[in-house]
Amino acid sequence: MPRWTVPVVAVCIAALLAVGVVGSATVEPDDGNGPAASASSTTSTTAGASTTTAVPRTIEDVVPVIQTFVEKERRLTFKQPVDVTLLDDEAFEARVTETDAEDAQDISDSQNVLQAMGLLRDDVDLAAVIRSFTAGAVLGFYDPETKELVVRGARPTPFVRAVLAHELVHALEDQNFDLNRDELGDEAFTGFQALAEGSAVRIEDRYRATLSRAERRAAEREEQSLGRNVPDDVPEVVQILFGFPYVFGPDLVAAIEDAGGKPRLDAAYADPPASSEQVLDPVRYLKGDKPNAVPTPAADGTAFDDGEIGQFLLALMLRSELDDEEARTAADGWGGDHYVAWREGDRTCMRMDFVMDTPRDTAELSAALAEWADARKGAADATGTSLRTCG
């Protein structure tokens, strides 16, 4: 699970605000006393504390200290040592841009689907975009399959230590709850990612708050410098989708902890949020409002992909042709969906079937899909809450 640079997430927040689905998430200005606040307004801090006055020289100096901090904040215990590696920019970028044949196929399928939804231009090479984006934006990662924890950096600067705290939360939760959830479907994986990243972001923020003022300023400068490595031409939808769990996850985790403390958060890993709807509105998750199962629609050709759209991606799709408020209103009340995709010549086509919570929600989405399809000028057709679109 990679840790992204704050400038990238800030772009995501700005775009998400435009969609109209953000509640209390804000980016606060730097007051000179520390780093810009993260997306969650509920993050707790430890004012006036300082981890150390000496500059640690090696990663071995800091790992035990940060592990102890993470254990205390998360109220869990590491069951085994974590293999931590620091890599310089060149070596780190080589690692995070590695793809195998399965990854390449998934990216190709995603590109075709996003183009059919009107969210990605035909001339965009998604694989190339993701390579350049991750090379510049990823700061560290923990791999729950290999158990590797890797951070970008040559030495344990204050910023590297903050990223390490974030990734150690993933390692700790993996040892206790198993974060390797490849079997989850589209929406369930989105919900699980938001849970895990929300937990890590909140504890990273608490760790940053223990640094001295000078260390916090140094961490902010280093992060801003890394943020300048992110290409300017990354499509908005890519930044938004990658940023989603970091923007909305902290408020989700805050709501879970407010409802039952750390025991309730622990229990969430056995029964995580099942949809982006539950992430956007944690009350739905806490009440057990799970999405409806929707049968796979019929394809008009040989299907190469099927899955779920979800409330969040539905709002983004509608926003590509409708105004923000109309897109938000139409997506609200999402109750479940399923799509199927196939090729027609040089185009990808999709059929999506949605179910909504109430008759009013159904009417609102039906009207929005019809308007969206009309704006696509013959490339799409809507019947009620069923949509066929090509691109």
C-alpha cells in the first residue's frame, strides 16, 4: 500500500470538492508551525512533544523507536520484525514502476473502461501515465504479500521517518489482521483500502506532531520538493482515484473509533466497508447498510471485464457531462450495480445496471443517465437505470 505525496493528495481534494461529495474534508494553510493538515479534520495530535533532539544516522536507529510509537498509538503488538529498506530516488522509482503481465492487462482493461465512461481521452496511454505518476508521487510502500517495507530516501530524515510510521501501521495491521485481500471485488476493495489508509494516515499525523518544530518544517520542505516531481499532465481521474482512500479514509476511521474505540476499529478488519458509499457516508457502514448484489448485465460481444462502478465513480462519470450538483444528487442513494465490457471494433463498450435505495433516487439517476447519454452524442443510450456506452 503506497504512501503518496501531500501535493498530489491536495490536487485530489480540490477535484473532489468540485464533485460535491466531500463533507468536512479540507486543506488548511500552513501557519509556519508545522506541515499542512491532512484531509481529515478529526486527526488528533500530541502538542509540544518531541521524539528526539539528536539526528539519527541510520534507519536501524529509528525503526525500533517508531515501531514502539506505532504499537502504542494503534494498541497492537508486532508479532515479528519488519524488513525495512531505504532506497534512493533512482532505485525506488525502478521498484514502484515494475509491472508484470497481469498488472499490464489490468491497466489496459482499466484504460478501456475509463474511456468508455468518458473519463479518459482516447489518446491517453494509461500505463505510461501510471508509471510517471507513481515514479514521482509514491513515497513508500508496504507489500502485504512479500512483507517488504520500502521508503524513498537515502537517510532517516524527519520526512522519511513520518513515511516510515505510515508504512509501519500497514505492517502492524497486516501481522494482526492480514491486509492481503486480493479476493475482494471492486467496491469492497475500495472500502478496505480506505480503512487501511485512513488508519495509517491518522497515526502518521500523530507521529508528525511529536516532531520538533524544526523537524516538522524540514519534513514539509522535503515533501514539497518531492511533490514537484509529479508530472503536470496526469489526468484528473487518475489523481482522484489514487487519492480517494487517503482523502476519505481518515474520516471513516475517526467515525469507527468514535463508535467503539480501537476494538471497533479492530473488528472492522473482519467486516470492512463494502463500498465507496460506506466510505463517503460512514454512518451507512456503521448501520450495516451493505450494497445490493446486481446480476452481470448481458454483453453485446465477448466480455473482457466486469465489475462494479460504485457511488463515487458514478458521480465522477456523471460529472464529465453534467454539473457537479446534479451529478452528486443523482449518485446519492446508490444501492448497487454491475457492469460488463466488450470490444466493438476499435471501441470499448459497456453496459451498466444500477439499483437505487428509493423510487426518488431511481428517478433522479434515470434522468441523469438519460441526460448524460444525450450529451455523449450517439455514443451512449440509457433506459431507466441501465446504461450502454462506448468510447
